[in-house]
Amino acid sequence: MKLGFIQLVLAATSIAVVQGSKFWDDFYVNFGDGKVQYPGYDTGSTIALGLDNTTGSGFQSKYPYLYGNLSMQLKLVGGNSAGTVTSYYMASDRTQYSKWCELDFEFLGNASGEPYILQTNVFSEGVGNREQRIYLWFDPTADYHEYGILWNQDLILFLVDSRVIRVFHNAADLGIPYLDYQPMYIYSSIWNGESWATCGGGVKTDWSLQPFLASYTNFNVWNACEMRDYTQSSSHACFEKLYSSSYGQAPNLALTQSQIDDLRWIKYNYVIYDYCTDLKRFNWTAPPECARNWP
């Protein structure tokens, strides 16, 4: 009985630590420091990245991660955000890997009243060109929504409010390098993309509305493997954690029926561009992994 009480207290303490984590516990501002705000009474629980006609701003994690279930909550620029790009992505260090890996969420701003477009992309050993674009089924400027990545040895899930919007399967057997050895940092930023982001660059940014602010909160990195150096022992520790953690075990090694239903719902209702159907771009032959992208 006494042991059970101690375990309950420890669990509650652990939850409190996770929920009470601050931005600077795991991240730091990497550009545009003068455009960054820390709103609210609980300083450090939320960060607002700003963009004006001189510069954007951004932050990154202190260390890279090799596998895990990571997420944060975002509230995007409201009103006329045409030409702005708000991003949340993971990428390996190009000074360590010339053929880097990357997983992208990019939110493309809009003219007032038009829906936001979410573009995702996957870079495997320096090769990207795997864009998918969807409309979101909610207003991402009205409140915070959770965007996350579950990454293990068999698949990578892109998640919005715990709903799967995209899957990238391990297709090494098809000759597609998998993201299985390069640890990746977490990055977020807001920047000027008016040359392409809204209607292919046809709608420009209204700079009279500056600054444009995107807010981030609830930074979840606890259920992932942080690598503090590039030694073999650190990599080995992350593989050990992978096979002993929830993100590296069933049911997370394959799509559940609920996730299959989510993907079909997204495909038939919200997809506006999928590289796999843009056959002209690939000499009329879809990339090999496309056979596995949708259930």
C-alpha cells in the first residue's frame, strides 16, 4: 500500500514536470531575437514568433533527437496572413550530414477569409520533392492545436490533434533510404514567403499589418531520445530506448484501423496537392514509395 502511494506521488510529480516545462528548458531562439515575445503570466510557457518587413524569427531545440513522439501546439497568424510561412520541422545537422534528413510542417498564409494550407514534406538523405498539401478542417488562428511527429523504425506519422494526416513508411526494400540513423533538431520559424506561399506568389504580404505573430506552447519532447553528442554509444542508447518505449512498439509499428480511417478521410476531403499524383513532374512514373503512402 505504501509502495503504491509512493509510485502515485512520483507519477504525479513526473506529470507536473512535463506540463510545467518552459520553452528555454529544451529550446533557444536562433534568429530574430528582437521579434520574439513571451506573452502571458507564466513566462516561458508560450513563445510568439514575429515577422515584419525586416526579418522573421525562429527557434530550435538545444539537442537533436533520434526517434520519438514529439509535438507542440501552435496558434497561427490571424486575419490577412498572405505571404507568411509559419513552420515546425525536424532536420539533421548539415555540417554532420551532407545528405540530410528533414520532416516538415509548413503553414502557408492566406488572404482574409481563405483557409490555411498545411504543406508537409519528407527529405531522405537530401532528397525531398515529397510535398503534400491539405486544407485544415478548423480555424488554426482561433486557438492552439497540436502538431506532432511519431517516428520509429517502421513508419513516420504526421499528426494534427492526434489525427494522422500523413504516413511515410520505411521503404528501404524499395530502394528509398529511411530516416533511421540521423538525429534531427526541432525547428520553428516564421518568415517571408510572399514570392510563392499564397496563390503561387500572386497574393503579396500586406506589410501595413505587421508584425505578424505565431504562438507556440506545450513543448513535448519528453517521449523521445535526446542525443547530446554523435558518439556510437549515444546512438546505441537511442536504439535501446526505441525498442523499450511506447513509440517503438506495437501498436505504433503499423497503422491502426482508426488511423487508416483518418487518412482516407483526409485524402478524400482535404488533400489539394499530392506529389504522387503529379506524374508529369516525375516523367509519368510515381516514386516507388507512393504505393504505400495511402491505405
